[in-house]
Amino acid sequence: QLQASGGGLVQAGGSLRLSCAASGFTFVDYAIAWFRQAPGKEREGVSCITATDNSTYYSDSVKGRFTISSDNTKNTVYLQMNSLKPEDTAVYYCAAIRDRCIVIVHTYRFDYRYLEVWGQGTLVTVSS
């Protein structure tokens, strides 16, 4: 299972760090991704990291502002979010799949329906 945490209320331009703690599966065999869903919008992929080689992917909307990282000793993935904008407001979810990010992004088109394990969401609210 996955446990997401770290959401909260922050002003525009501020920072937050989300955490996703994994248990019950072999962490290094999986890629971990962050998705977000704003009210009335589709769930979209934000970032992904492959645990075996730390390869990463970012959506254009967060590239240069968000950084994903993995601590394999703690089975935890982090999403450092800087220069937050009001349009980043959403419920953020972490999810896992037994594959690599390059497959999730290019073969599955970063479609959330292919992810196998989901954590509960954590709400991020960015005020203007």
C-alpha cells in the first residue's frame, strides 16, 4: 500500500514537500508516480520515478519547479514542489506500477488507469 502525506495550504510562490511511503511490495521493482486532480478536471500525471535507476519524468506544467526523488532505504518517494501557483491546487495522489517510468509515460501515455497501487490523496491548496 501507499501512504501520501505533506499537503497543506501555501501562498503562491511557496513550497511544499509531499511524501509517499510504500509497504507490502518490493519497492525497487516499481515506478512511483504522482498524479493530481483538481475539482472538475481529469486526473493528470505530474511526475514519475523508477526506483531501480532513479530515472524521472515531469509533465510540462511542473518541469523546473517540482523535483521527485526516492529514498530506497525508506521505501519513500518525495515530491518537492517549489514556486507553487494557484493552478497547482489539487488533490495529489501517489501510485505505483511494476514497470518503468518510460513505459508509463510513452506506452501508457501517463494514463492513471494503468497504475496498480494507489495511496489516498493529500490536498494541496495554493492561495493567490
